[in-house]
Amino acid sequence: MAQYELLLPKMGESVAEATVIKWVKQPGDTIDLDDTILEIATDKVDSEVPSPVAGKLVKQLFAADEVAQVGDVIAIIETEDGDAPATEAPVVEKPIAAEKIDSIPGIEQLQDNNTATTTDFSSSDRFYSPLVKNIAAQENISLAELDAIKGSGVDGRLNKDDLLDYIARKNGGAVKTATVVLTPPAPSVNEVIANKTEPSPQAPISNKPSTTSINGADEVIEMDRMRKLIADHMVMSKTTSPHVTSFVEADVTNMVLWRNKVKTSFEKRENEKITFTPIFVEAVAKAIKDFPMINVSVNGTQIIKKGNINIGMAAALPSGNLIVPVIKNADQLNLVGLTKAVNDLAGRARNSKLKPDETQGGTFTLTNVGSFGNVMGTPIINQPQVAILAVGAIKKKPAVLETEHGDVIAIRHMMFLSLSYDHRVVDGSLGGMFVRRVADYLESWDLNREI
């Protein structure tokens, strides 16, 4: 028999750690290839960790609600000899503090002072995660010194916080690897401040809300982990950006009639249902090309103009929470591609199957408040973006039409579009023209368009 060390896999470019939600397999359970071992929560999405080997679970190295770093050994699986593949430590990104930034005066001297020495960890009997090794190397901590530090993890394992606390005490409260601090753009709704990812003794992070009766019919419902992140993000957005909302009413009769005409043949041909969402996404992508300064973010006094058009679509989950999967390079997809992307992301969002990378990198967000029967809304900006568009319910209304024979009243399909934008960088003229342009694309829909 052989023992296989299951590592917490790399889950995205900016994901460094994850919280254990629950163990699906318990010690002694038999495991088949690709069986789900445990469920984890990153600062992006909830995910399952499958087993790359078949065997028997011997040991769990992290308990529920504990935080593991990418590359940490999270479980031991006993396998038949020769069945276990070689364990490879995933690549851990270098901390942003270690990068050379030419625009900051004196950065070269700071970099020289932080030059790391090479430490050979192979001679130690103690396990160290790649992140711990990386920090130790940057801080010039010898192996003997590292071995002497008491760890608070399972079986006395040394984690990141243990090492950073030791370094802070050693340096009189300062950690050299954090000498250069860069101010990143504000996180998106699927991103979370690092100190929110670890449970505290006073308020342990849970994936399920707890309910407590307090008086009569009243009860206290503890927010689940995702709701806490959303709450923090919404408050941060309102305190960061001065919100302004502009409204436009659009006549989308041709769009509605066209969809009704093609939806049956489209589903038969593509095995996909075509909704209004990909049509909205297409119109937004076109309007962003016309007004690229709506596709920006703010970093201090700098405006960062985005090169890609990545449109997030807010999706309500069965739990009542919200997640925003992102359609990357939406302007490069035709309507068929957009339909498939929308259906795929929405379906996997509802089933908690999204990958962390699929919820980050958005440059503009679309939310469909009409799906709840609402005619309009004033959405909160999804930081670090500067604008978010809400589309309302499509309603039949009497409307005045101008014809060559004079004005007439007709029954038309009408809807409201509302754009919330960051008034620090988007003025009323740009915000108003942008939402009007989106409406123009929807109103001018070709009834004879081929798909």
C-alpha cells in the first residue's frame, strides 16, 4: 500500500486559499477516481475537490471552517502500490510586494534589502506548504529556525499566519515581505478582503445560516458566508463611488417579435434556448465599443481603460444570494456563442459548478431585474467597475408612433433600462449617451436577422 498526499489545487490566478465547507468522504471511506472528497469555499465561488486516485481516505488534515492555502496537503489517501501519481506542488504566485515597480521612487533599494536566499527544505522531516517556503525564503529564515517555530495547524503544522506572527515578533512588528504595499483596484462582488476568509472565534464562517428564536415570532438568522461577503462589498461600493442612475425607456417590439419567431427553430438546431439576455449582452458590448470610457476602473487618481470587454451577468442563486459569472471577450462572440455562454454560466452558477476564474475579470455588469417582474431598478456598482446596467420587465403598453400619415397609438413592447455609474469618472453626458445607445441597438433590431 502507498499513501497519496492530496493537495489543495490551484483554483485561479488570484486564489491563494480556500475554506473547508464540509468533508464528503470520512476516514475509512472507499474512494473511486474523481469522487468528490470535500467541498471548499474560495473568495470567488464554492467548489468540489475530486480525488485524482482511487483508494481509502486515511486522514483529514483540515477541519470544517478551517482555511487551507493552495498547495497545502489537505488529506491522506491510501492507494494500491503504483496507483498513486506523483504529487506535484502547484505553482504559487509571487506576492505582489516582490514585484519591481519602476514608478515608485526608491523601489530598487527596497528590493535589494528584500533579496531572498535559497533554503534547502528537503532535509526537514516537517511538511511546509509552498507559500510558507516562499515567505521563509524572502525573509532569509533558515531551515533550523523554521523547524523551531511552533505551528497551530493540524499535527503542529506551520501555516502562513504562524510564520508571519513569528516574523513580526522577530522584526519588532514589521514583516519585510510587506514593506512595499501596492494599492490594488477595489475587489469585485466575487472577491473578498483577505481577513474575511478566515473564521474568527466570535463569528465562525459558515456556509449555512443559523436561526435562533429570540422573542415571540422574531428570530435571528445568522448570515451565511456568501451573504457576509456580498454585504461587505455593497457597503464598500456605496462608500467608494458616488452613484448616479440614468433611465431610458425603449421600444423593443421588433426584438420580442424576432425572438418569438426564431426560438423554436433555434432550440431544435442548437439544442439551446435563446433568451433575451444574450441579446442584451450583445447590445451592451456594441455600446461599450462606441463609448470605451464606460469600460474603465479607478485606482486612486488613475483611470484604467480596459482592453477587453468582459461582461458579468448577475445571477440569483437558489439560496437567495448573488453571483456574477463573467463572459470574457463578449464583443468577439456572435449571438449563438453568447447564447451558449449565457446558458452555460447561468446553469453552472445555479448548481455551484462555476470555476473561480469564471467570476473574475469583469469590466461591466448587466443585471436583469425584469426576471423578478420589476420594471426598473437602481443597481449598486460592482467594484472595481464604474457602471452597471439593469434591464426591466418587458410590458405591453399603448405608445404614440409617428407615421407618414400622422401620429397613431399602437400596442408596443416597452422596457426600462437603468444605468448606475460612478460619478467620479462618468459624467451624466457619458452615462446618458451610453444607456441611450444600448436602447438604440435594441430598438433597431432587424426582424429578418438570420442566426
